[in-house]
Amino acid sequence: MNITISGDNLDIGENLNFFTRERIRLVFLKYSFTPVYCNITFSKDQSSFNCYISSYFNGRVSFQSKCSDRDIYNSMKVCALKFEKQIRRFKRCLKVY
């Protein structure tokens, strides 16, 4: 899996990097998807942290999720939940058709 984690004018520590990588890896394993790439970007506004997840699976399927919160870990958790929800709904559509 090609997972890239970066900070936009923000230093990402080892703990956040490990936490993010494991959380996203578990989502992909749970729903049996292998992404071509997955970019996760953290940025800081005046009083909140933003998390943006962008993933590309094949020629037609890509998912994006964005969330902001005062705590960077909460921002990541909520963003990952939104991302997981999109993948779950997509997989359910594949099973129906």
C-alpha cells in the first residue's frame, strides 16, 4: 500500500504518523481494497487542525474526506470515519449489482 502522510506547514510527529497509517491500513484491510495511492494531509488554520484524505483505487473510483477539529487526533478519527463510510457504501453498491 502506498500511503503518504504529510503536513502542510506542520511537523507531523512519529506518533501521529503511526496512528494515521495504522488506522487507514485497517480500513483497507477490513473492506479488502488495495489503493493505488492514498494521500493524507494535515494543516492548521487559526484555531483548528484540518485533515484531508484522498485515495485512488482504479480508473474510476476515488474517495475523499475532509474534517477539521481543535485536536489533530480527533480530526484524523472523524475524517477516517467519514472515509470508511464512503468505502462501506461503495462496497455495498458493488454487492447489490
